[in-house]
Amino acid sequence: MRRARARIAAGRLAQTPRGPIEYAVAGNGPPVLFIHGAGGGFDQGLAFGADLAAAGFRVIAMSRFGYLRTPLPADASPAAQADAHACLLDALDVPRAAILGGSAGAPSAMQFALRHPQRTTALVLAVPAAYAPREGGHSALVVPTGTEALFDTALRSDFLFWAASRLARTSVVRAILGTPPQAVERATAEERQRVARVIEEILPVSARRLGLLNDAAVTSRLERYELEKIAAPTLVFSVADDLYGTYDCARYSAAHIPNARFVGYSNGGHLWVGHQREVFEEIARFLKG
């Protein structure tokens, strides 16, 4: 917990018309606004965007509504979050940026591209929590086995999450990370270490709980956006065995966003285990292009 608190102490606060927004910046070059997924914060954005920063981009990572030091407002919808993203860019004097939305960060990334098209140089949607038609009107996303149980227990307490990450690691990988445990078992040592870091960096979960609750509410009733009106060059990728079911969401989004490119992987789960290098090389090529 001391390490976790030291890690999140590195964030800075921007005062904006939408309230204080926590952020951090890494790298130099064309700006990329990294919109983190559930259980994240600016620290997750920095970790996931490290390869882009090393490749010559300026990664701007923020904590979304309810995460770490960014408060949860009364209106925490994806549209309101998108406008808050624009306010953060204003505060940093960034007129235009590429927008990268991962997982539960995808709804506000898409809303940003729709609401602020002149400020969006490119859009990347990674394993996106997005609308896809389902038979019987079911939710677009799938809830992995055990997620609700862990949400009601381990995700309520820093100690319980720490204990679950050690005593029930397989359940955490499956239910929280949305990744088949066997994908991690057969991965390289480097990729197994990356998964371990992702789990470790969810701590302190207590400082992320309001954001997690809001994300759960948003992703349980995902709406279809006007995808045909997204004008920015778009890259969408997902993994077929993602236990959250984002593969169909990604394909549907890419099929309806004009000139979007879809990249799919057959295995690796929600964390695209085994494809880290490919994924970020693909993103870097796309953004440079």
C-alpha cells in the first residue's frame, strides 16, 4: 500500500470548468490523450501508454470521473466525461490530440470524437466497451463468471483485493481482468509480469471505487452512438476470447465508423496477453500515418 500510494501521488491537478481533473504527462511529440478503463486512473494510462511515449508521442493520462483525485459529479455520463476531456486539453493548451480509449474509457472517447471533431486527430478504441446488438436485447458486454462476487467483496477493500490477488489470482485474472487464465499461463515471463503489474496497480482500489461503480452503471446500458458521424481516422482492436465480449463490440463499431480499420486477435483476453508488442506497434504506425 505504501508503494501504491507513492505511485498515485505523482498525479497533478488541473482546475477546469468541469472541476478538478487529475493528470500526468510522459514523452514528447504529437499529443495522445489516453482514456483509461475500469479500475484505472492516470497511473494506468501512463503504464499502458509507456510504449507510445517511448515511440515519440506525448501521452496525456488522466483520472476519469470518480477515480483517484478526480471527483464524481452528478452527471458522470460519457458525454459529460468527453467534455471534461476537452477541458483538460484546454488547461494544458493542447488544441488537438489523438484520442485513445481503452475498455470502459471507449464510450467517452467516442463521445469526444462526436462532440469535438475538430479537436480529434485520430481515434483508437482498444477492447472497447461499446454497443453491439444482442439477441433478446441483452447487454452488449458479458459479465465473466465471478465478477459480481468479487465486486461485492474484494473491490470494496484494499486489504481484501490484496488478499484476493494473492490467494485467488486465477479468479482475479478471469473475473476482473477478463482474461482466460490459461492465456497467462502459456505467456512469456515478460507478459506474465505485465499482468501482475496490472493487478498490483489496481491498488488502492478504495480510491477508485466511485469510478468503478459509475463505469458499471454506464457499461450495463451502453447506447448506440452515431458512429457514422465519426470523422476522425479510426483504429479498433479486440481479442476473440476477451471474457467481457468486446470483440463483437469492436467489430460492430469498426463496421459503422467510416473508413475505420479493425484488428482482431484470436486469443489473449481483455489484456491481449501475448500481443503487447504487436498492439502498440500497430497503434504507433497508425498514429504516425
